[in-house]
Amino acid sequence: MASAFPRCTSVRLPMSVAVILLLMSVTAVQSSQGDKEPVYRDCVKLCVQTNCTGARLLGFESSQPHYMALTGWTCRDDCKYQCMWTTVGLYQAEGYRVPQFHGKWPFVRILCFEEPASALASLLNGLVCLLMMLRYRSTVPRQSPMYHTINAFSLVSLNAWFWSTVFHTRDTFLTEKMDYFCATAVILYSIYLCCVRTLGLRRPAVSSIVGVLLILAFTSHVSYLTFVRFDYGYNMAANVSIGMVNMLWWFCWCWQNRRTLPYWWKCGLVVLLLHGLALLELLDFPPLLWILDAHAVWHLSTIPVYFLFYSFLIDDSLYLLNTEKLGVKVE
């Protein structure tokens, strides 16, 4: 099965290994996770012993493309990749559902990209975010009250999409943590952005207090996941909770200003789309063509939302600038 997919490295499994693994698969397909299978574990062990020691390891390293080495792919990693496809092939041959490995669906590797569709989608989101940030800066004068807060939000978002791209390119202990932590930072800063817009312009002390509380919350969140326990369930619950706070806060502001701000619907639609599109993750299907899964679809679907969101930010910033010049009370 492994030979049917593109490879970036030269590790190969002996033909006898496939025969042994096929015989073992009769009793190995009881687990729901592919990496727990004896067939997978024994395949990796034998592959490492055969290909990742002595002269064979030197041969692997000398023939490995530079982009693979730079992104941290090792001989053992390549063994895991090849054995994953061997296990998937055996599952399919026996009529079982495709398993996940280490909590993820199997993806075909393109060049050095471990999850090519999600990596591309993250990169595109980042590029659109950069494009719209530059458009905002060229359209809105620096004197607008929300100018610096929105620019900071753009930089926080760019950082999150950078680490999302890196993580989906190469899943490691560091890149996974950075992807999760930076995504949390975006949600928390979204709450701060909402606070500044709805309360802080009239009561700066309120936004300062909320900002400090959000920093403490972020520090506590990261510290717990780093030094106590990396709990995926807790991380998800925490992000959903603060996301709901952000959504309800913005919806309340939209409702209050629906009669006075003609562009209020843009904000409401963005919030609705972002939280609605996140439900795509619940589909959780095996990747189409071993590339496109629900997570990648979710990331791709958020790309056009950025255009609408920054259209709202530009309209609102210009409105605030004009009302400030006229001495009108900001709502």
C-alpha cells in the first residue's frame, strides 16, 4: 500500500515485512486507533532497525532532500509514515474503516507538507489577513480611535496563521503547542477588541482592566497546558467558552446599533459565519484523496470572511473618526 503514495525519502520496507504484517492484521484490527495496532508498532520497529542504523542511516540522510531535513523529517518519522500506509492498506483490505494515527487521519505527504490542504488553507488565510491589514492601513487615518487596536489584532492574527501553517506542515511538540496557544490568543484579543469598541472609547479604564484580566487568563491557560497537563478537552472547552463570550458581546452591540449604524450587519454576519463554519469540524470524515478533511474545509471556508470583517472595521473606523471630529458621542 505504501508504494502507491508519493514519497519524499528513500526508506523502503522489505517484501517479507508486508507478508508478516498481513498475517498479523487478522488479530490487529480491534483497536480504533491505527498507532495502537501491533501491526503498526511492529512495522515501525522493524523499519527503524532495518533502515535507520549504520550505513543505511547515512544513505538516508545523504539522499534526503534539503527541504525535508530543514522541516525536521527523520528516518524514524519516514518509517512511521510508510507503516501508516501499510496499516491503512490492511484495514481497507479487511473491510474496516480507515483508522486515525496519533489522533489524526492519514494524509498523503506532498513534499514536506504533512497536511497539505490545511497548510495551504492556513497560508491563504494569513495572506488575506496581511492584504486586508495593508488595505486598512492605507484607507483609515492613524487618528482613528480604533486604528492601533485593530492593527495589533491583525498582527496577532497573522502570528496565529503563521503557526497554523507551520503546524500543518510539520506536526511536532513545539508546533502543536504554538498553534493552539496562538489561536487562543486571537480569541482573547477579539474579546479585548470588542471591549475597546463597545466600552473603552468612553471608559478607557474598563478596557485596561479587561486587558489585564485577559492577559492573566492567557498566562494561566498556557501555564496549565505547559507545566501541569496538556488536556485537549480542557483546551477545547476553554476556547469554546471564550468564543461564546466574544460572540454574544458582539451580537449585543450589533443589536443596540442596528438602527444607527448602516454597516452593523457586516459585524453580525462575520460573527455568525465564524462560529457557524467552526461546526464543519464536527463532520470529521477521512480525507478525500487523502488530502482534504473537515479541518482543511473549515480553514478554507474562513478565507472570504476576512474581506467582510475588514470591510466592517474600515467602515466603523471611518465612522468613529468622523464622529470624533464632529464631537458626537460615540455609541
